[in-house]
Amino acid sequence: RTRFLRRKHSRSVVHAAPMLLKNLVRTGTLLAGARAFAPLAVQRRAFTKMSAAPIGVMVTVEIEESRVPAFLEALKVDAAGSREEEGCLRFDLLKDSEQANTWHFYEIYKDNDAMAVHKTLPHYKAWADFKAGGGVVSQKVAKFTADDFTA
């Protein structure tokens, strides 16, 4: 009887996991982009529709401690809007676990055109306005092309 109960419980957890994940994404509790959880077939289709290799950007910023709340508000707007862009395949904000007040933006775009469009949209202005208002101690940008290993 104990073995049956354990098995029954473990099945319900496995079946509940997708619903829990959807709820985390829907409520915004999960900072990772929702597209990252698409089925592999959907991810493959996204790559096959692209004519060029995806473009990635890793931005590392250190923010003045007093400006962290304003920074997080600006990035909340920028990240939410970016994730809705057709040309944005991924946009994550990651807090550095070893350096205080340091964050990393991880962004992937379909191509250079999609990245250029991103910088013209209203939600990007939240980040641009924050930067113009001060508070960024340092910023480092690394650009790269992504390989498609799904083919």
C-alpha cells in the first residue's frame, strides 16, 4: 500500500509540473523568458524561419546602490516589452550572485534588424531614460552570434 501511495503521489507531481511552470510564467514570478519553455519543435521552427544566425548580447552593469529600485522598475518594463517583440527570442535579467549591485542582461534577437528595432520601441526607452538619469557605475557589452544546434 505504501508503494502505491508513493507512486500515485509522484505521478501527480509530474503532471502538475507543467501547470506550475505556466503559472510561474503567467504571474511574472519567473524572470526567464516564456519562449524558453516552448516545446523543442516550436524552438526548431523559430530557427528555421530565420535567414541569418541569431544575434546575442550580454550586458553586464553595476548599479549605484541607491538607484537599484529605479533600475529594477525600468528593467521590468524593458524586459516585459522585449519578450513580446517578434524579433526577440530571449530576454533575461540575471542578478550576479557574487558581485553586489551587478546584473547581466542576456538577449537573443532573430538578426541585426530585430536588434535595431528593439532600440526604437517605447519599452527600451525605460532603460535608456534610467541610464541618462545616472546610476550606472559600469557597463560592459559583449555581442555574439548564436549557433543553431537544433537542426
